[in-house]
Amino acid sequence: MGYAYRKNCRNKRKKRYRRKVSCYLKEDNKKIYSKALNMITDFQCNMVYLSSSLRRESPKTYASLVSALEKHGAEYRFLDNTHDIWCRDYMPVQVAEDIFCGFDYDPDYLHESKELLATRTDGNMVCHDLGLEVKQPATPLIIDGGNVIRCDNKIIMIEKVFRENNYSKDNLAKAIEEHFMAELIVLPWDESEIYGHADGLVRYIGNDRALITNYDRFDKSFTRKVIEALRQHFKEVFKLEYNVQRQHKHNWAYINWLQTDKVLLIPSFGYPEDEQAFKQITALMPMYQGYAEMISAKDLIRHEGCLNCVSWTIRQG
């Protein structure tokens, strides 16, 4: 995503609109679910890719991130020929070791200016340079990778995807499920948040459980709708909470951690919430005991994205 747009978007906030939560559990879609994969999730990923421009744009976060990956023996490489650092958004979604689901990365927020549009990267071309074959959808799909959360045999997306694709909701949901070979869970979109990315709201924490960020500090009613939607599909749903006198505007971003099979890297910002976030997240994922760290991300969060946004994590045999 364009850095200038991220910096200025908070000045362009619109009135919040509330939309109906749509989950798309229709009888005629059951045949799609029967084909669902137990897809690769963050827990199985063993390779981290970063845009080669991250070192220039956020040097302190880059240094801390690379140091932590090396400390824990997590492999990492760099993506060349990228036009911005947000590789999660434009790179395909891996669902199996040899299946990378591509899409058209063409978000509306990049069409605000020619300068922003020039930051768009073609993930299909980047994969071609890596020697990776990308599975294209039968129906063209405009998607941001940051709006796809892999959860074993299902994926979570925010319903902004319906605005960016010119299909009926039912037909689009069916096309997405067929492409990713997973059940689609749709969460409502707070339209004052222009990106509409699920990875800034919710993460899968394994064992049929989901964790959401502290969105109720913005809107309690909206948060209830999100939790209600998730509880229809997950055994347990948790929410991050902070006991501080004044919550910082960036404390939503703890949910945007970087995770592989070897390490869990949670962003820190020098706020009182840092330690509370670390304790809550690691308590919910005890399998990372001794393999979880906080990574200073002050010079990254100023661009309005965090660790998951700037990483592309996959499993390589």
C-alpha cells in the first residue's frame, strides 16, 4: 500500500456505516465445503519473504525483525521487483505446498492518484521470478492478501471484498470458496477503515479458535457483530483487552504479528499495552513458549501497517 496514503488516510475518515453480517452458509454451497482442504496455516509456514525495500522504509523494524528470525533459525529471503513493502497484500495465498492461489491485487485505495497506483505490485510476476506456479481463479477476483486469514479448512475475510468485485454476493462467495477450496467466513466492514483487511482485526490461533483485537474501544456494537459471526464457525473466540488509563491509537496492531512454525514475533511500540498484549497472546498459544518475542515496530506502524503486512509466509518442502 502507498505510504503517503496510509499517513494521510486518518484525515479522510468517513462516517462509520454498519452492514449486515453475512456468513453464506447456504444449502447449495455444501458441495464446496466437502472439497475443503486442511490448508497450510501460519503454524506450518517455514519460510518468510520480505520486500527488499523494507530495509530502506523501516530500517529499525527491519533490523529487529531479521535479528529475531536469525536467532530462532527461521529462514527468510527477499522479494525483488516490488513497488512497496506490503507483500502480504499482493502475494498469492498458499493453501497447500504446491498450490498458491492468485488474485488481482487492484484495491480501490490505490486509485486515488497515479503516484499510488504506481506502487501496485503484480504478485504473479514476483512468483514467476521465484519459479512458483500460481493457480488463477476461474472467475477474476479482486482481493488483498491481507484480507485472507487461513484457518485450516476455512478462511476469514472482511466484506469489503464484495464492494470491489462486480458480482452478486452469493456468486462471489461461491467463487472465492471454489478458488481457495475452503469455507468462507465473512465479517462486517467498518467503512471508516479504508483498507478492510482481516489481518488488522482477527487471527487464527489454532485448535478451532480465533482472536480479535480490541476493536470495542472504537465501537462496541460492531465488535459484538464480529464476535457473533465468528462464534458460528469457531469453538472459541477471544478478544484482546488492555487495562491502561489511556489506550494508544496503535494498540490494534498487536494482532498483526508475524508467525511461522518456529517463532511468534509480536510488535511492540513502547506503550503500556506491550506487555499485556504479549502475555495474552502467548497464553493463548503456549506452543510458542520460549519462541515468542516482541519486535520494536515504531518506524513501521507510522505507515499504518505492521509485521504480518510486510511478510509473506509460506511452507516449502
